[in-house]
Amino acid sequence: MESDIGANTAGGFGPRTSIGVLPENDATNGWSRILPHRAPRPSLKGDVLADWAIVGAGYAGLAAARRTAENRPDDRIVVLEAHEVGENASGRNSGFAIDLPHNVGSSLAELDGSHRYIRLSRAAIDYLDKTVTAAGIDCQWSRRGKYHAAVSPHGRALVLKPLARELEALNEPFRWLDAEQLQVEIGTPYYHAAVYTAGCVLMNPAALTRGLADSLPPNVTLHENSPVVRVTYENGVRLETPVGNLFAPKLILATNGFAEQFGLYKRKLLVFAAFASLTRRLTPDERSALGGADDWGITPANAFAGCTMRFTQDHRIMLRQHIDYQPDFRVTEGHYRAVRRDHIAAFRARFPMLREVTLDYTWAGFVCLSRNHAPGFGHVAPSVYSAVCCNAVGVTKSTIGGILAADMACGEDNPLIADMESLGRPAALPPQPFLGVGVRLRQRWELMRNRHER
């Protein structure tokens, strides 16, 4: 089996690897700040033995923990989270569990690939749906569907019309909405047209992540505020945190873009910061002025130039715009200020009837992409399995990645493993500084070419 592990101990894979970059929690996440206080689980302390170690308590790590517990109810499973659940990338996304690919080719091979994608995504949604129901997770879980919307006639012609043809080829139902029909359903007159599909689920992602963590099976122990600072791959794994050590025969790594710090997927992962803002709750008069349905979500015809939006069940509006290459996992205050100004302008353009509404929270979440859109999934080294690189579709892709990594590690027969493996592995990237220059130039070109969708 081809390995996705580096070749040296200085930042690559070896018997002992130090973690050079740790995640930071800047306490900006609006999704979690509107929720009640939650006490985190205790940090890892002392020396702990387990049958399974899982690093990362986002969608992938929590799904892997839950599935491993189902497969091995008598085993001891320990999950390490660097900060607090709901404050990581999983709790900072836009809150869409998406079941359909946005862009599909017309060849039989591409359509077959889309069918595999759909099977994987819907298996993740079904798994989450059952868990949310069984555990009574209060996260505004809503099978509302979503609108894939274009601002301009150009976006309608280049994106929405091909999408409609592809959905027909996949035998997937959809509704076509022109500007007037869309305004009736969402309130804003800003958009030119949209394609609506019913399979997407909307939620508060921080509340969902918290609920998944707080309802783990009894043979799973979660330790928060326990960043791994060093890992030793020898006779299983040894994970060192600031005040504790975890020993286990097997490791499932679910750290998304931070996987490279553990020696995996060296020079194969692209890390971007995706910025979002959330308003205060609308007053009854403001809600009436907006009109439309009480709960909706929009994904843009162009992800880099356009604006992802949500209107939540508690009458807040979230918008996400700006996806910037950020390989150091850090965002400055100046960066936040510039993004916030742009978000305010985007909000005012879309909602002129809500002139007094403020954006109360602005935050960033880090997404991990690969050059060829392949996930970082599978048995990547002795005793090590991974479910990383969700390619910005974190709720579904990370969840199913965690489930299938657990099944693979446990030796369970699951036909969806073949579907996941068929998506390939992350392709190699050019070295720095050429990579950074190339990515940023491509971003500028995408923004310029698709400026009509802003």
C-alpha cells in the first residue's frame, strides 16, 4: 500500500515526531458564543493506557469514536481535543450537511463518481440524523434543503444551467427558481436565480459538535484542552500532551489540515481560512420586513467570490465570504477588520430592509483542501489510520470519513470503504515558495474572473 507518511523525523514521519504548529482558539466563533455555557471535559493527566487513541474531536474524530465504540463495546477509547469541542473547525463552518456534488461532469465515469459521492454523503447524514434524534441534540437540525444561487445571468448560464442538466442525468429532483420566486422564499431580491435541492440539512454546527461529544458511548473518554505536542510511532503510538501521555495500539488521526504536523500527507494539503459573520437576532418588525421562510441556506455559484448564507430558526443571518490561503493557521486582527468591513458591505447590499441590524460576531475556520479534491483517508502507516482533508464539505465528508476509518481499523466489512477509496489520495504539491505564490495568484484570478458573483 502506498504510504502517505513523510520520511524524516524533523516534521515528517519517524519514530518520534514533534508537533510544530498547534491550533489556537481565538474565542470569536459566533455559533458557540450564542449557546449556553458548557463545561469542558478534563484534560489528559498522567499516563493513560487505552485500546484506541483518536486525535481531534470534530466531525471525523467524534464519528470515529462513536463507531469504534459500536464495533468494540468492551474496548477503551480515548479522544484528545486540543481545545474545546465546538470551537474547532467543525463548530465554525456554515452549518450545511450537503448530500450532492455542486459540479458534475457528463461522462458515465464522472456520473458514477457522483453516485459514490452521494452514497457517502447520505450515509453520513442518516448516521447524524439518527444520532441527533437518539441523543436529543438541540442544534436546530433541519432537513430544509438548500439553494445553489447565482447573482448574475453569467452565473446562471455557466453554473446553474449545467447543474440542472447534471441533476437530471443523476435522476435527482430539483426546483428552478427565478429572481422573483427566490425572493418570495428567502426575502432578499439580490439573486438572479437558484436551483433548490431538498436533501441538505441545516444546523448550528457548534451545537451539533457539542451534542455529539456529550453523548459519546460510555467506553469513550474525551479529554479537552489536551493538545498533542509529540507523537511516537513505535509498538503502537504514544501521544504526549503538556501534562499527560496516552498509549494505545492504534491511532485514528482526525485533525484535518493539522495532519501534516503528525508526519502525514507532507506537501499534499492546502489550508485556507474561511471567514463568516453572524448578526444579532432580528426583532419581530425586522423579521416581518425580511419576509421569506424561517429557515434557509444558500450556497454560491462560485465559492471563492460568492457568499454562503443562512437564515436560522432563531432569526439570525450568517454570511460567509472570503476564503484565504493561510498555511500557518493564524489570522491577525487586521485581517479580521478588513473581512468584517467587506461582510458589512455584502450584508447591506443583500438586505437593504435591515439597515439597523448589526453583525455581532466575525470568525474564521480553517478548511483543508487537496489539489485533486481527494480525501486523506485510510490505513496510512502501521497502527495509524486517518480521516482528514474534507475539502470544505466537513459535516458529511468528515463524518463518513471517521465512520469508515473506524470500520477499516476494526476490520469491519463496509462496502462504502471502497467508495471512499475510489476518491483517491491527495496529490503532491509544488514546494514553497512556488506553492504560495501560485495559490495566491490563482485566488486573485478566480476573484477577478467571477467578480459578477460577489
